[in-house]
Amino acid sequence: MSNPDPISVFRTEAAELLEQIESGLLDLTRSLDDRDQIDAVFRGLHTLKGSGAMFGFDALAAFTHHCETAFDRVRKGDVPATHELVSAVLSAQDHMRALLETPNGDHDAMSTSLLDNLHRAVNGAGSPAPVAVAATAAAPVKEDAGGMREWRIRFRLPANAMANGTNPLGLLDEMRDLGDCKIVADISQVPDLATLEPRDMHLGWDVALKTDRPRADIEDVFIFVMDDMELEIAEIAGEKPAAAPKPVETPAAKAVVVAEREAPAIQAANDSKQNKSAENVRVPAERLDEMMDRVGELVIAQSRLTQLAGTAADLGLRSVSEEIERLSGELRDTMMVLRMMPVASLFSRFRRLVHDLSRETGKEIELITEGETTEVDKTVIDRLADPLVHLVRNSIDHGLEKPEERLAAGKEAKGQVILSAHQTGGEVIITIKDDGRGINRERVRAKAESSGIIQPGATLTDQDLLQLIFQPGFSTAQAVTNLSGRGVGMDVVKKTVEALRGTIDIVSKPGEGSTVSLRIPLTLAIIEGLLVRVGQGCYVIPLSAVEECLELSLEDDLRSRGRSFISLRDSLVPFLRLRELFRTGTEPDQHQKVVVISTGSERVGLVVDQIIGDHQTVIKSMSKLHHDVVTFSGATILGDGSVALILDVTHLIAVGQHQEAQLRAAG
Amino acid sequence: MSEAARKLDYETIWGGEEELSVLTFNLNGETFAIEAIVVQEILDLLPETHVPGSKSFVSSVINFRGKVIPLADIRLAFGMDATETTIDSRIVVIELDLDDEATLIGLRTDKVNEVTTLPKLASEPPPSVGMRWRADYINCLVKRGGEFIIVPNLHAIFSSKRDRTGAAQVPN
């Protein structure tokens, strides 16, 4: 671990770069002339190419180079950014991922076709000449030396130039004499072999020249052929090509000033960005977990120290113990924050998804994201990615209508999907809202009946009916599309969310759209719990599920021997005696308490012997050997070092419902 | 477990070596030995937390350095009776690969004896008949002095129990 494999480090880094590039490209689709984004994409491509080559991903480096070149030209203002170009680079970027995964695979055909697209996109923008590679191009060269200036020279000789005795190589040599130059041949106008006239001149050149000589000297190179050739000489760094085949004496002084003023500004911006990224440290997640464990142990040891100090008369010991208590508490809070990440990293991937889906389905979709700065535990983010993809796909595939249908229904042609996150207490609520057609109840019912999930004609509340879509094997899509409708969906989504100790709710209005809300605890590592005692053992009930606590009066206790119900504000709530469920074999306490827990609409009371208090604690998972015990979702370590088990609320509610059903059946 | 698989386990534990380094301990008067390499630590008894609803031979958990690990009593897996703890009782913490995942397990023992080496020559696979205990839970018997040392097949003990209930796990 201390010596990570450089290749895998590169892969991680490259994956991040690709993500950055993608998000930049997607931003560009919204505002094509956003200079910052163009620069960001270019920088990303440039870094990817550089480090790719360094780590031996030659195919990747070579391929990326072309995209970089294209963007370099956009950046310099040679060609405008267009939707075609952005799309071409987006698909090229997928290919880069493939090159990254399997550097030795056969990607040539794909590469070529993508590059063709790219070149078309650049050409379509009305600029001359995609470039065939020659030099490793184009990190922006910032000039610092006094008179040094950089020129871009494009020239093309007439077809009969060689017949007239002009030697282009001589021209190139003369330019090399002027200063440091990079020369790239433009072969875009070379015809097919069949029609190639070997004595004609088909090539053009693109030269980046760094020199301290004045413009006139460059023009002198071409003095003998200038009359009927195409020649562009432009100063790089901001100024547009002067597009002047004839010498113009003006730009000199002023242009230089502007260019020099611009350059340091850009440089400064770059510097600040680099500094910002250098502030982040990449740490393997397991190291964080290890540290978390240590901190957990420290907190436990500290609470023992506090107990000891409390009984000792030594004032000095007490003050040290209080100091340590404060420090370890702070340390734990800091530790928690370390694992938090903004959901922006989760949401950003959906922009791409929506972009692609919009093309595939022919629906116009606008994705709005809100609350991206909400922070959630990294594990939660990782585990939520797939369910969210599924939900967003569902919204788009099943929910949103085609533009013509929307117009007919009096809506805007463009459908909306709103993805939002916000924090309430110890939970984050993520909602996926669309303004589509809503869930079709008849179809849900028909489908559920035909697949035997419910009896034909069964009476169900609207909410129950909607919940049916979370049943395994349920899918209403009439045609299986590429996106959804394979019936592997919503039940898996629900399971994943529940495994994260979260809940999922769905609200849908016909014709107006659906909203799916996920409530997920902010972190999997820590839990706010209610500590209770049952028999000799201590148990933790997640506080998020606790509705209220009340005393189980003796008469309620006696009366409920036959039926385990208490009436709570005019509704009957089934309850479970944990003492019996856990077979503690102890006598009940005199004043038993009922803790009412709920998930959404279902409620169950749990009878415990004593409520000890609330307790914030680090969650430890149970080992594999106890995976068969579904009543507990985990364990935690109490202040005295002993272990308390955490109750699995969903499971207990299921047990309660089962009991209720049995009682009803028994009449 | 088939006869062939048992042979394989038997060969694996010796790994082509002529000697095996083990930790020996007592359970109900019998001497058991487990590979020294899987032993992590030997602990005095710790407060245990009973897990209601779990299988009897892993009925509780303990706090092992901030980790919650199961405490197993392999006596019960072998069908022996549980006994009262004594002043010599210890917990042996072992690490096993279950489903390619390193799992820490505490083993309850009556007394821990020593780390020693067992020669392969003196060992033999468990006989298929004439055993009081399930033969597939035993890797081999090693004769030493006048007694047999039992080398339990820990993987069989812990994973067969797991397989039976594996379907209950939530797929992720």
C-alpha cells in the first residue's frame, strides 16, 4: 500500500481528468463561447496526453493529441466551438476511456472513425485544414524574453509552384533560420492516389515560429513567391489572424503590449488553479477507515478515563481527563467530516447521461440540479450511483413524453428532470422530479395482476398501488428499450436504499409528473441511536426511526395478552415484546416502555425494559457468521467497552406486520 | 463434503511440508491444534454480548480492539457440551479467509497449551467410521504420546454453516 502501482495511480488520475473534461464539454454545450471551459478542457486533454505518454499509454496519448490539437485551435480562436465539435470530442472521450482500460486492445478502426468525425467537425466550422501530425504540439508557450514573439504562419503554394522552380523546403529552411519553429504539414487537400498529379503542389504548411525579428523579415522569406500564394501571418497570443497576404505595418507596438498584458494574467489564473488542486491529498479509503477505528477506540478509552477520573479525588487528573475528552470529541468530529463529499460528484455524471438519453430517445430534456454542495459520506455516494442512474433513466424513459405529446398536453416541448439534494438533521433527502406524464395507475394494476403480484380487482390505496413498482420482476414498459424496462429495476433500487438504512417514497400525479424521494443517513459510519435495555442486554434503536416513547401501563400490558396492540391517538399499533423475541428469559421490569418506530406509513411498538438515553456511536458491521441474523443491522461499542447490537427497524416492522396479519386471520 | 475434498483439505494444510506449526489447546479434555499461522492473539475472557437468534456455536460477539467479532464455541459444532469457564479459559482470536474475505473469529477454549510442531508422519485423515464427531469437521488426527491431537477443519466448520444460510444475505 505504501508503494502504489504507478499505472493504477495514473488510471485513477486519468479517470478524474476524463471526468473533468466531460463536465467541461457538457458545460460548453450550454454556452459555446465560455473561454474558461474551453481552457479547462484543453488543459485536461493536455495533461492526459502528457501523463499518458509518460506511463506508456501510447495509443491513448496519440489519440488524445488530436483532440487536444482541435481544442487548441478553438482556444486560440482559429475555429469557433460548435455543437458538432463538442459532440465529436465527447464521443472521442469515451474512446479514451476504452484506450485507458485496455491499452493493448484493437482500437484502430474506432480511433480512425472518431478522428474523422473530429476533423469534419473542425472543418465544418469553416476553417481551413485539419492537421496531420508531425510535431508534439502545443503547450501554450508563454514568452518571457524581451523581444521574442511568436508567429503563426500558414501558407499554401500555387499548384504549379514546383514547375516554376520554387522549392518549399528552401522556404522552410529560411524560416528555421529566423528562430525556433514547429512545422506541421497540412495534407487536407492531397487528392486520392487515382487523381493525384505528382508534379503538382498539394501541401500547405502551418508554422509556429518564435523569433525576435520583425514581421517584415518573415515576409521577406516569401518575397519571391508572394504574388500568387496564400499566406497568413499572425501573431499568436490573443491577436486574431491579420489575414493579410500583403504586408501591413500597423500592429506592432500596440499588439505587443496587449499580448504581454494578457499573458501574465492567464499565467496567474493557471497558477491559482494549480495551487488549489495541490491542496488535496489522495488517501486510500481503507486508511481513513483504519483511522476511524482508532478514533473509535480512543473515544472508548477516553470515556473509561473519564469514569476513573470522576471517582478519583485528584483535581489534576480530572482536568487532564476533561481536556482529553474535548480533544477526542473534536478529533472524532473531524474524522467524520473527512469522509464527506459533496453530492456534486454524484450529480455531475447525470449531465452526461441526460445528454446521451436525449439523443437516443429524441426527447428534449433539461436537467436541473440543486443542492450540489450537500455533503454525504463517500460510501453513500458510491452506493447511490447505480440506483440514481436507474431512477433518472426511468424518469426519462417512462415519465417524460415526446415533444409533440407534450405540446399537445399544453406543456413546453422541453421536459424537465430536477435532481436535488438537501440535508435535514442527520439525513440527506435526494429527489428526482420530472414533469412528465406521471405513473399510469391502470397499467401498474394490469401488470401487477397479470404477473400475479396482486389478486385481480384487489382494492388498494393509491400509495399501495404505487409501491407495487418496487416489487421484484415488475416493469411496465411495453417495449424493452435500451434504457429500462428489463424489470431488474426498482426492487433493486429499493433494496440498495434500504441497505443504506434509507427509505424511498414516490409521489405521482397523472399528467403532471412524478417525484421519487430518497432519505438516506448522511453517513454509514455513525448512528444517532436510542439506547435501551431488554433483559440484561443493551440495544440501540436508530433514532431516525423512533417516533415516540411511552409507558406501557399495567392494564395495557395485561389486556394485550391476547392481542398485542396499543391504541395510540385512535389508531391501533401492533407491538412486539423484545424480551420474548430475544428469549431473554427474564422477568419484565415493573415499568416497561414502548418505543414506537416507523418507516413511512407503518408503525410498530417495541416493548423494552428501560430506556437509557440517546447515544451517538460508531457503527461496526457484524461479521459474516452473523449475516443470517436479520434482526440486527450492526453493532456498536459502548462507553464501558461492551458491545450493543443495533436493531434493524425494517425487519422488526415486517415481523410486527406478520404478527398483525396472523392476529387478524385468527379473528 | 466428499471424500476427495477432504483429502484435498488434508493435503493443503500440510502444504507439502513434513511438519506443521500449531497452537494446541484443550476443550472438554480433548486436545485440539490449529495452525499457528492463523492465530492472531490470545485473550483473557472479555464481556460477551449475546446475539439473539444466532446459531448456537456463534451465539455472541466481543469487542476485540474496537472491532466487533463473533465468539465461537467449536465444542457445540462438534456436539460436545458447553462447560463452565475456569481460571484457565482463554479466547484465541484467529483470522480465516471466508469467501475471500479475511474474517476475525474468537474461539473459546478451556486452556491454551503451547505452540509446537506436529510431524506429518504421525498424522492420518479422520476415519470415515467409528467417530463420535462429524468427520468433515476434522482435518486430521495426529498421534502424540498416548493421545490423539485433533486438527479441526476450521473452513468446513465456519463455511458450511454459512452456506446453509447464504441465501438470506442481501445482494448488493
